Amino acid sequence: MIKFFKNFSKDESGAVTVDWVVLTAAVVGLAVAAYGSIQSGASDLTTRTNTFMDTQTPGTFATP
């Protein structure tokens, strides 16, 4: 039984799989965080563009 535990503790055949699962989870987490940031920024930009366009009248130029 002790020999079984020693062999089990030395066996690293599944360690690479665990590493890839952890790295993949980290990448997915970063992608979700980035998506939230981009989505809120794009929504804000759309709102500001809509507000600006509502103040414009056709045939006139906006002065900066």
C-alpha cells in the first residue's frame, strides 16, 4: 500500500492537463473581464454619439 502511494505521488501524467485547464480558465476569465469593459465603453460611446447627432440639423456644420 505504501508503494502504491509513493508511485502515485511521483506520477505526473495528468499534471499537464491540470495546468492547461487552469490556464484556459484564466484566459476565459480575462476575456470575460475584457468583454465587460469593452461593452460598457462601446455603449457609452454610442450614447454620446446619439446625443451629438440629435443636436445636429441637416445642412449645417458643427463648429468645434
